[in-house]
Amino acid sequence: MPTVPVIPSVWPSSSEWFFLSPVLLMAFWGVLVLMLDVLVLRNRTLLSTRAKWLGLTSLVGALAALGLAVGLLWPGVLATDVLSANEEFFNGTIAFDAASALLQVVGIGFLVLVIGLSMTWVFTNEQGEYYALLFWSAVGMILMIEAEEFMTLFVALETMTISIYILTGLETGSKRSSEAALKYLIYGSAASALFLFGLSWVYGLTGTTRLAAVGRALVESRTVEGIGGQWTSGLALLLVLAGFGFKVASVPFHQWTPDVYEGAPAPVTAWIASGSKFASFIAMIKVLMLALGTWSVDTGHLQSPGWVVILSILAAVSMTYGNLAALGQQNFKRMLAYSSIAHSGYLLVGVVAIGVSSQRTEATGAVLYYLCTYGLATLGTFAVAAWLAHDVGSDQIDDLNGLGFRRPVPAFCLAILLLSLIGVPPLAGFFGKMLMFMEALNAGGNGGIALTWLVVVALLNSVVSAFYYVRVLKALYLRQPGPAIGKSFPSGVIWTLVIAAVATVGFGLNPTALLDPLGGAGISLLTSPEPASSGRPVDSNGITQSATVPENPAQTQVPVAPAPSASAR
Amino acid sequence: MNGLWVSIVAMKMAALSEPVPWVAWFLWLFVGFAGLFPLLVAYIVWGERKVAARFQDRIGPNRVGPFGLLQSIADLVKLLFKEDFTPARADFLIHALAPVLMLISAMLSLAVIPFGFGSVSMRNDPVTGVLRPTLTGFSAVDLPSGVPYLIAVSSIASLGLFLAGWSSRNKYALLGSMRSVAQMVSYEIPQVLATVPIVLWSGTLSLTGILDRQVETGWYVLTPPGFMAFVIFMISSFAEVNRAPFDLPEAESELIAGFHLEYSSMRFGLFFLAEYMSMFAVCCICTTLFLGGGAIPFLAFPRGLLGGYVVVDLFLNLITILVFSLKVGLLIFLFFWVRATLPRMRVDRLMAFAWKLLIPLCLVNLLIAAIWFEIVIRPVAGRPDGPGFLQWWIGFGVTALLEVLAFFGAVWLYRQDSEHSLKTWRSSTGSKPSIIAWRSVPTKV
Amino acid sequence: MLLLMLVSAGMLVAGLWEILIFREFGPMRGVFVQIAGAAVLCAVGTVLARNLIHSALYLVAFFFLVACLFIMLEAEFLAVMQVLVFIGAVAILLMFGIMLTQDVQGDQVEAHSVLRRLPAAIVAIGLFVMLAVAVQQRPDFSKARTERAAPSVAARERVLNQMPQELGLDLMQRWCLPFELVGLLLTASLVGAVALAQPVGSLSAGSDGTPSPGSLTETPEHLSREVAGGTHSSSRPDLVSP
């Protein structure tokens, strides 16, 4: 008989809050910046002065948060092995393990670059609100990465998304910005509703909202009942995938992408393309692997082919559609939007690879590597878009004509980033793609699905993508300079570009520097925190985890492999 | 067929209400809600006319019956026999539904009021969890979540108000209902926030529970944060029931009659009834939450005697109900007094008053209430003798000081702001217009 | 009148259905069927009503019936909250929104053609079928459920009698992080709403009362052009240029 559970329901200890300090700092810093604007600066100073001070304050806050996050990574501060096995961290709502510790550094790093980018250009009257919302969306983003439970995940996702809706519409006096925000809001609300509906179905099926517990419940019921092939699970799975599909801009849910990317102020677009996508993909991997791992492949029933097949199709369609649509674009931001859809496709290949590969942690590491490098490259390219919008007053690719002669350094950086986005060998983009595709071919672990066709499609698409990226390169180096090109680059744009380019080259030449820690993060990302063995039977929903519950059959449980080393490959 | 239907319904109702005696339900419904309360309201109207007449140096109704006591009945008959008129283009069903909704809202909020002490039974203490004798309260229903229930049902009234204005197809009616919805939505917030300290101190949402705590520890209005909450609650209640000086929705001089412009006959009578009944209900709520319900000042007197014989219980309940009525009567007199004294508020100041003065004050008051809780209530939770003399006075001193500071601070800020608004309004309408100045202009509703 | 007739007819049909189909009528089941039937009718009315306010009213009725269902599930606090939030706030705001945007004095509603309604109907019915099949097929989770210990009688009573208290404790302890995060979410929405709803000035207006366009070099030219060209949607020309 199951014992009456002792539910750990306590206010989190101070050490738990301490591990959350970067997030807390950002949340409070948002309030601080807002108050600084509303109470001190507004109606007293000129807009430019206000923007400068608020930007600097925000930058200081973001750098401090970055410092804290890095500090938590410092050996000794964070006892990783203890924490990763702790299910009682914040009563099981979030996990703070190697993955979250590392990935939050990346997220806050993106935030720092976006804030630097925002400082170059006064595009809104609502400066305080702008930076505050930027901070708060980062809070949502990081908690979304760390979430171990559906409710936290959903609330964090909404915090991130709603802040970004508003950021999208904040450009003063721009109708396109308002239009983009409205479109984003409407599509986004519908997608969120579907997502929540799907989550509620999963809750109804399993009686818990914790990712790990959902995984366990599904495994058990599968062995008994064969849940994988039922309408219920199929519906739940489709709804959850629709929600994530919207967030990562994969094809049937991509309609918002071009308009929002084009209409939003360039720094916000950079934030959507890097931060939001980064967090959404990580949350997606977590949900699909930890909770819904059982549904990855079909179980012989026709109704539910499993998410591996669904995602493979989505990936192929996203890549093809994104690349083909990008071919015809004249607008730089719109072209990048379609390229972002295409990259979602590549990344979905990676997610599928995690589902099928025999080396899941390596596959996860590869996806994370791609996410990081892609985020950096996007930030760099959108920095150029910001410069275009700010100084040239236009978004067209033709406005970049001859930039290589007039401004060699930024042009060279942009060229590097574009080449990396194509996937040219010594650069980081190449390694990301190569690793992901290799893992997709490395099937055999889970049902032995060969994804050769998907990889072939992805490779063909990479070739197609080269066309439109090269068009930009051609504009940079082979065209006569236009009249507007003489304008100087603001320092924020230069910094972002240089950091992105250096990182791209550096991680391209030495991928293990990034792959090793990310692979380690991949392990803890795919490992659900085990129930504490202290005789404190826990589950956030009151499910007693008695010791007699049999260990899962190998299907969903990710084997905890030793730290992978990329050099082994 | 019909008989079958009726018998099924009867069976179901019998099964549903098994734990509740039929008789009590019947009495409450037909004697209380259908008989006594409307009658009471009729005499509240009479009282208002008399009081207002005294304020204006008149005599008031004195023709129908002794002291004009039958005046309300005569008015009722008049209303019943007038032509029931509905505008041709009006939305008939909604037009008919609106006054009923308002009346329902007022009646529903009366359902949870403990008019008397009821009896005594053993219940868990909400703070310590220990079983102890607790008042059961003489109320139609004792809901464990009574306070949110009150908020919920009072929000139905704004729906009725809105529909009344909308369905009439009349500009003035629509304007009146727009004003009223904005007003009610805004003033609901300070009203609710003012009840939060009470809930915090009592540890329960049940009105009976709150009454019980007050009988034990003293009335909440006698504590500084409680007094502040009482004042804020009363002010926002004036606005919630659309009484002067907040009677903008029906401002005669601007909107003719506002939302009930197109109503006549007994439908108008229902609005009339609903308005006075919600005033009565609000006074009852206020008495229960702040003024110790039916408790005699500074005494826990009938409490110890309850729970013995039924006859004694009934007699003691009669006393407590009388005390309760007295308190409610005083509050209702306050309503009359204010109406006879203060002019109507200006529409743009109305919103600013709620959002910029009452709500911040409420939030600060909540913090001070928490200080009171920590000093006076929490340390003695579960002890029978309650807070010591010194402790009570320390708490009183500290919170009273803070309340005074908070009050003057809030008023000072409010004044600063309204002066600023006025200045910018003048500068924006002056020779040198600027867009920024336009923003600070108070929003008109 | 239509509303009243519809609802009463629905109750009657539901009652008959209950007698005919279920054969046995425990009081609770009967009440449930009637409430649920009325709720379905109200939901249908929400979709089919031609007048937006009528539609919103049906929605209000639906919310209220859902609150009734909560009461049947002994979740009284939830029912109260349902009325408070959905009728007291959401419905009122909805109607306010309709009133401020539509031609409220008339009943002008564009009649949707069948062609436009058909896809919606197909999707709705399809979803219904999927849900129905899914519910019908729902796997028996008896095994997973046994893990969850049945609450003791005392615990159950405590929760039922002090639902707000238990809920509050749970929110402040076990769910404290999502709870705080919801606070942040609401703050962000509020701040954003204020920021978006502010009357749009031009970027060049810098300080209180002192027009200072010339001193800002960072003002993007295309924006200034846009403002000067009058394409600016919300700027008030009467105040911008005398």
C-alpha cells in the first residue's frame, strides 16, 4: 500500500534563492530601470540623455547578472552533482543543474548584446519600459530553460512572450511595428491556448505536471495499456507540438515570422531570433525527451506516428519553405526572417536526432552548440539590420552595396557571419550542422529509424541557402557603394558584430571549447532529477514515489553517459 | 407530464437540501428576502425623505398615514399602476433583464450576512487549527468563502447597470451606463483592498468567522488600520451603490436620469428597490466586517450564554439583531447625511480620486495592517486571554503614527499631482501647445 | 425571450434525455445533466448570436453555469472566483470593448455567409469528435492512480472547508516560484499596456513643456519625415502645429 505522501511544500530556502540570483537580479533591475525612468528622468531630461542613461544602467545590470551567472559556474560555488539529483529544488518546479547554470549564461550573454544594440538607436519614447520588458522577458526565458514542470514552463513562456509582444510594438510612430505586434499577439495567443490545451491533456492523462513524473507515468501506462497509439495522446502531442512550433517558427505556424521580424525594431528582432528561439528549443527538447519520450516513435498504431516522424516532416518543410521564400526577398530583415524559419528546420533535424540517436547526449550537445552559434550569428546580422534602419533609414539589401570598401571591418564581420549561416567549413555554423546531421544519421537507438532522407533534404537546403546569403556578400564586395554607405557605425553595432564574428571563428576553429561544456549540459538536460532517496517520497502533485516502482525500461530513460568529448568524434 | 416533472424536481430538491431544514430555507426565502427586506427598503426610502426634508428645513411626507408612514406603500401602488413602457427600438429581453440583475445582486449579497450571533458550535480555529467554540451566525448561508462571494455578486450589479443603459437605445442612458461601469470597476478595487486587512487578521473568509473574531478581540474599526480600512470601504461603497456624491451615472443635471432614463412603472421601481437594497446590503457588510456585527460595544456579552436552550438562544439573537439594526441604521443615516451635504463630484476627478488616492492608500494600509498583525495578533494566537494591555497600546501607537503619515503623504502626493495636471492642462491650452503636456491631462471618462 | 425559451427548452430536453437514457435519476446526476445541457446551449448561443452583446451575454450565462458545475464538484471557492473573474471582470471588459468599438446603438451585424461558417463548423465538429473519441478511449490509469494516496477524510474536510486557506498556503509554498512569476507576468503586461496606450508623441519631444527637436541628433531621419509628413497615425495635428 502506498504511504500517505509527505509533500515537500515549503518556502524555498535561502540557498535555493541564491542559485536563482541572476534571475532575481534581472527582475529587480527591470523595476529599477523603470523607476529610474518614471520617477527621475522622464519630463526632466532630453530623450537622448534619458536613453543613454537608461541604456547604461541596463547594461550594468545585465553585466552584473552575467557576472553572477558566471560566478555560479565557478567550481565550488555550485555543487553540480548534488544539485542535479535534487528533486526538491523549489519544490520541483525548476531544476538548477549544470544545464541551467551554463545555458543561463548564454541567455544572459544574448541579453547583454541586445541591450548594447538597443543603445545605439533611440527608437521609442518608452525607454524605461523598453529595458524593463527586455529584462523581464529574459527572466521568463531563463526560467523556461530551467522549468521542470508544466505550469512553471507555461508561465515562464508567457512572461517571455508577452514581454516580447509589447517590445515588438514599442517603436514610436511606426505603423509596421504596431501591425507586427498585433499579428504576433493574435497568432501567439492562439498558439498559447493550443499549447495549454495540450498540456492539460497530458495532465489529464498522467495526473501530474512534472516532466519526469509525466515520463514515468507514460512509460508505465504504455507497458500496460499501449497509450502511444491512442487518440488522446495523439491529440495532446499535436497540441503541444503546435505550441512549440509557433515559438520556434517552424512551418505550419510560421506566418507571423516575416512580418514580425520586419516590423519590430531591429534589436527586438535580434532578441526574438536569438533569445526566444534559444529558450523555446531547449524547453522543447526537455518536454519531448523528459515527459513525452514515450511518444517519440509509433507503436504500431496508425493514429499516432510519434513525434519523430511529425518533427521530421516539419523540419523538411520548414527548411525548404524558408530557403525558397528567402530567395526572392529584397528586404534584409525579411530575408533573415525566412532564413530563421529555415534554421528552425535545421534545428528540428537536431531535435529529431536527439529522439533517434544512439548518442543522445552528444546530439543534445550538438543542438545546443548550433543554438548558441546561430544565436550569435543572428545577433550580428541583426546588428547590421539595426544600423541600416538607424542610419540609412531602410532595410533593403541593396543599401549594403559596397560596404566592403567603405567600412571593411563591419563588412568583413558580416561576411563571416553569413558564411557561418551557410555552413562554410572552418566556421561554427559548419560544425553545428555537421554534428547535428551526423547524429541524425546515427540512428539505431530508438526503433532504428533511418533519417537519411531528412539529412539529404537538409544538405540540399544548405546549398539553396547559399544563394541568398551570397547575394548579400555580392552586395558587400562586388557592387559600387551607394550614397548612404558613408555613415559611421555606432559602437554598439560594432561591438556586437565583432563579438559575434570572433566567437563564430573561434568556436569554428576550436569547437570543443564550446561542445564539451554543452555536452555536459546536455547530460543534465536529458536527465530528470531522480526522486530523493532520503525516504521523503515526493512528487509535486502528491504522487508517492515509492521505492517499489520499477525502474523504467530503457526506452525513455536516457542513459547517463560519461561526459562526452568531442575529440572522440 | 407536468406532474412528473414537478415531482422529479421536488425529489431532487429534497435530496439536495437534506442537511438544511426545510423550514429555515422557507422562512429565509419568503419571509426574509421576499417580505421583510423589500419592506425595510421601502421604509429606508421614507426615512431618507424625512431626513432630507429636515436637512432642507422642510417637513417631508406627512399626508399618507401617521407621519406619512404609508407614503412608500402609496408610491409602490402608483408605480405598479403606471404604464409599463419600453422604447420601440429597445432590446426587449435585455431591457427587462437589467433591473432584475441588479436586484438579484443586492439580494444575493444579503444571503451571507450574519444578522445575529446564531448559536455556538465547535470549529477549528483558522489561525491555530485548534477546536474551539465558535459562533455559527444567524445568516441564510454561512459560506466559507463569504468575502469573495460578496465581491462576486456585487460585480453582477455593474452588468445589470451596463445592460440597462445599452438596451435602451438612448444616448444619455448609454453615457450613464458607461460612466457607471467605469466607476464601479474602479471603486471595486479599493473596496476589495479595504477588506483584505480584515481577512488577514481573522484568518478566514467567512463572514461568521470574521464576526466571531471581532467578538473575541474587539471591533476592527477600533484599530488604526481598521479605521482607515473602514473609511476607505465606506467611501468606495458610496461609489459602488451610486449614491451621492458619486451618483454620476444618474446625474440629473447632465444625463437627465442616466441609465434608467427609459424605464418606467415597476421596472423603474425595481431599480429604485435595487439601489436602496444594495445600500442596505453595503451597510450590513460594513457592520459585519468592521463594526462587530450584533455585538454590544466593548462586551462579548451574549456569547457565553449561547448554545444552551433554544428559547434563550432565540431571545439573545433578538438582542443581537436589534444591535445590528441600530448600527446599520446609523450607517444608513450617514448615507443620507452625505447626500444632503455634499455636491456631486466632477467626472474627471472621480477616477483620479480612486486610482491616485484610495488605491495607494489601501496598499499602504495593508502593510500597516500587517504590522498590527505582527505586533498584536500573531504573538497571542491561540491564547484565550488575547493581547495584553501594553501590547495593544504599543501596536496602537505605532500603527496610528504610520496611518497619519500615510494619510497625509497620500493626500500631499495627490494634491501635487492634481496641481501638476492643472498646470500642464493650462499650458497645453495656452499659446504654446506641446504634445508632452497633452499626456498629463486627466483622462476623461 | 429567445434566450429564455432556449434555455428552458434545453433544460426540458436534458431532463427528458436523462430520464430516457440514463433510466435512473439520482438527484445529482439530473442536476448535472441539466446544468451541462444549459451550458452547452449557452455556448452554442455565444457562437450563433448575431448581436455581439447577446453573444457576450450568452457567454456570461455560460460562465455562470460553469460556476454551478464547480459548486457541484464541491469547489465553492473556485465557483466564486469563476463568477468574480469571468463575469465581474472579463465579461464587463468584453462588453466595454464592444461598446467602445462597435456601432452600439444599432444591431448592425454583418451576416456571415454559409460558406464562411462552414469551415468553422467543420473544425468545431471535428474537434468535438476527436475529443469525444479521446474521452471514450481514455486509458485506464488505475495503476498510475494508485500511486496517489487517497486523502484522508480529515484532510478532505479541511480542504473543503478552508479551501482558500489551503490554496493560499500551496501557492505561497509549493508553487511559490510560478506564483511570483505570474506576478512578474502581470506587471509586465500592465507596464506594456500603459506604454502602448500612451498617446504617441513624436520622438523629438524631449522634455516637459519645452519643445526641443533640434538638439537631438540621434532622431532617425525617416521617423522625422514620417512625423512631419503626417503619416503619423495618432499624433494630434491640432496640438503639433498651431
